[in-house]
Amino acid sequence: MALTGRAALVAALGSLPIGIWEPSWTGILAVNAPLAVACACDFALAAPVRRLGLTRSGDTSARLGETADVTLTVTNPSGRPLRAHIRDAWPPSSWQPGTEVEASRHHLTVPAGERRRVTTRLRPTRRGDRQADRVTIRSYGPLRLFSRQGTHKVPWTVRVLPPFTSRKHLPSKLARLRELDGRKSVLTRGEGTEFDSLREYVPGDDTRSIDWRATARQSAVAVRTWRPERDRHILLVLDTGRTSAGRVGDAPRLDASMDAALLLAALASRAGDRVDLLAYDRGVRALVQGRTAKDLLPSLVNAMAPLEPELVETNARGLTATALRTAPRRSLVVLLTSLDAAPIEEGLLPLLPQLTQRHTVLLASVADPHIARMATARGNTEAIYEAAAAAQAQTERQRTAEQLRRHGVTVVDATPDDLAPALADAYLALKAAGRL
């Protein structure tokens, strides 16, 4: 391989006999002067870094697990071409582990007076706002002996939204909703309170639904049919306290609660109900109110994106008071919180009558599938002890759920994968029973 620049000069000097290359001042000057001139010229021909113009464009949001492309435009106003290495720095959670070096470093050549673009592809691993750090540019001369280096602040923010993986369950839940609304050819009427139509009596119908006035006007017995109520108010309450920080699988409980809340919000908005969101621990972390069906989901995912569990005990009294202020009229209040005995019995349980007297309350909690696996483990002494501990935990959880049910609360306790569809089913059951 041919050597150029400093490497070629050093190799040539090293090949001379020792007697020919004597360390004299004349020899040193004769050797170093051309090298110094070459370095000075190379440095002078490198494009200045400070005068470069940098701007950003591209994606401002992306769902967790998806990619976001952010384009950096480099403008070279000088009269010298820019030969540069660029490092576009972002927080470590902006990339999958091990891909940062490849994704954030670029090689770029920009002729004098022109501009070029490079694209940094992010693949975030956490929700929230990812803000660009510094852009470091190293500009080389034509011989690449010397370089100029500088940094620029080029602000840009990419908001990483919840992934909404439970979206796949929405078509089946909407089909069930259409059955309740009577929009399919095979009608499955709910027991709502909004009158829909009259039809002929068939054996098995509730006799309380017979319309005697309509029956008197015709030869057959007529019964009223009902459809689920519409334009009801639903308040989703996300508990962002310490219990939501517990990890189930690869994600905290809060993420599974968010996913379930998004599916329920999408379903309820299609049903004609109004949905609000409250996130609370010892203060209001997020509040979404008064959105139309079209704007609801974008507003919810934007509000949820920066939420992180707070390592503090949730103030149950403050949460209850805020929920009552947020929902002054009768509503369905969906509490997405933990079923752990201590927080429920000491915090929420004494305050439940304030909620249940005015609202219908539904509590959804994330169960750990590892506990169920432990409960069935056998084979050695350690496994038996683990099974006993898991059985005790399950018994306490069931006892807490029964206490809530005695206060009129509907309880949904399911694993992260099953929580969203189970919560949607509970909502549809309440709607079919006319309890909303």
C-alpha cells in the first residue's frame, strides 16, 4: 500500500544509513521544514468549522419500537471544500444497544458554497422526549495531516410515544360493540336504558319489557328493545406512584396500564362516549379533557409519552378528590392501579364510598405471570417453597379483590398481555348491563 504525507517521509528517513543521517541542526531543519510547510498548508486548506451552518428537519415523534429519521443539513459558506467526520450525539436510549457508533457517525464532503444532508436514524428504547446533544465536526485538509474540530448546538426533540400494541384487539371489540348497538343483522340487544324499537315477543324475553300499549294496538305481544347508552363520561385514572414502577417482564406496570387505557379509550370513543385521562401520584402528572373522538388518541399518547413512575406512595385522598373534581357528574371511573393489599386497604379502601356513591368504579391491575408459574412449580424443596409463597401472594390478591367487589367495584386482574382485552370486555359488559 502506498504511503503519503507524514508516513512516507518517516519511512524514507528510516531507510537511510546512520552515517548519512546525522542529527545536526542543518539536517533537522532540512527535514522538518518541508513537513512543517505541508502541515501548515493542510491546516490552511481545511474548511473552518465555526462558520458552518447546521439545521435539522425530520420526524418529531415515533412510537416505541419504531424508527425516527432526523436530517442534519450542513451548509459550507467558506471558499474551501469541507471534508469532515460528523458525530451527531443523542442520549444512549435513542438507539438499540451496540448500534450507536454506526448510526451517529457520518462522513461528509461539502463543496465550497454548497450544502449537503446526512440522516441519523433513531430507534428509541424508552418512552419520553429524546433531545439532540451536540454535533461534533472534524474538518480535514487534502493531505489529512491536520484537522479543525468544533461543536455546534442544533436543538431537536423526538417524542417517543407508547407503542399501543393492543390495537390488534380493537376490531374484535368493535364487532362486539356493533352487536350491542344492534347494527348487525343478528341483533344481540343490550340491557341499556335507551329505547330502540319494538318487536314481537318470543319465549324467553323479559316480561318487564312488554309494551302493553303497543300490544293493545296490534294482535301480537310487543316488547321494547334497548340499546346501550351513548355519550357517557369515562375517566381513566393512571396511578403513577411507586407500585407502577414494578417491572413485569421487560417493562414497568405503568406501560401495560397505558396500553390498556389506550384500547379502552379507542373503543369508548367509537361507542360515542366521552373519555378523559388523569395521571396522579402525589400531584397531577397529566390531564386530558374535552377532546373530540378524532383528537382523543393523539392527545392521550402525547400526554402519556413523558410519564414515568414516581418512587413515592400515591396519595389516595388526593387522587380521590381530584377524580371527583374532574368528573363532577356520574361517570365510569377506571382506576389503573395495583392490587397490592397494603396500598388498597390503607389508602384506597376507606375512600371508596366517596367514589362509588356517585360513580361506577372499575379497577384494573397488572398481574405478574411469573407468580402463576411459581405456583405450579414442583420438583425440589426450593420450588415447593416458591410455590407456597406464590400461592400466598395469589390468595392475598384475591382477598383484596373481593373486598373491592363488596364495595361495588368491578375488578379486572390480568397479565400484561391480557389486561387490555380484559378491560375492554369489562367495559362492554357494563355497557350491556346498563350500568353506565
